[in-house]
Amino acid sequence: MQYVFTSEGAKSLGGFGAIGSLFPEAWDWHRFWEMTAFLSIILAFMNILPIPALDGGHVLFLLYEMITRRKPSEKFMIRAEYIGFGILILLMVVANLNDILRWLGYM
């Protein structure tokens, strides 16, 4: 995650355009299912990242509860979810903006 927040890492992010460019121009069932499986594995890995809006964030809070023997306050949990969702939206905007800038020739 640390690499994503550097200038070089932010430039390497790609959104829907980058995902679409992974698939070949000519239709090939085998390649299609390979890329679909690859994208599913990537999404599964990203879902376990400890960002509060994802499953990994829920696991992180459960581990905190198991270690400290007390549940975080409801107010804290709501704020953490909002922050996690904001991080995800920000990453999505940056990734798709990079695709647009690459398409326009600025990157």
C-alpha cells in the first residue's frame, strides 16, 4: 500500500480502461476466462486489505476486539467506515483519471 501513495505508484494505477486493455482485441474464450480469473484473484486480495470499508477492515476490528476484550464504540466504527469508503472512492477516481490522462496523451 505504501507504493500506491508515492508519485510513481499513483501513475501506475489504472481503472476501467486499464482493465479493458488487458483483454485481447480478437475474441478468445480461453484468454477471456484466464483474465477473468486473474481479475477475481486480484479483487479477492484487495478485499482482505485492512481498509475499514472492506472485509479486511472488519477482521482488523475483530482482532482488536479479541485482543483488548472490548468493542470499539459505534461512533468510531461509523467514522472508520466513512474514512475507508473515502479512501476507496479516492483510489477509484485517481485510477480512472490516470486512464483518461493516458488516453489524452498526458502520461
